Amino acid sequence: MTRTYYEGMEDQLSALGLVLNCTVLWNTLYTNRALEQLRAQGYPVLDADAQRLSAFIRTHIGIDGHYAFHLPDLGGTHRPLRDPDAHESD
């Protein structure tokens, strides 16, 4: 299958690659933090199980809609992990 080349195609592919890399990095960092928190709370998290986790999880990403990029100043820290016992407001 081939598609016609058009101006700017490389830029779009580069941007898509950047978004994918950022998503994988974000997921890796926060999955690791969640595993560390579970271990600190005494849950038996085996390294063999953690190695099977994929950094390409994406169900939490909403690709449709409007986006605002006014981010709060976090002072160089991570945002807090979600409390699994808290009720989510959708």
C-alpha cells in the first residue's frame, strides 16, 4: 500500500513519534512509582510480574476533544498518584 507524499509529512510523523515516546516515558515513570508504592504498603509485587507490564498502555489517553496546555508549576516534582479507594468523578 502506498500513499502520495505531501508537504510536511515528515513533520507529522516526527510529532507522532514524539507523542508516542512521551507517552511511553510517562507510563514508565508512573507505573514504577505505583509499583514502589504497592511494595511500600506491603503488597507482594514480584519483579517477574512487573517485567510483563507494558509501557504502551493507552486507555487513559483521551485523543478526542479539546486540550488546554496551561500546566501548573509542580516545582520539579511528580504529581501525586491516584488513590484507588477514592471515587472518580467522570
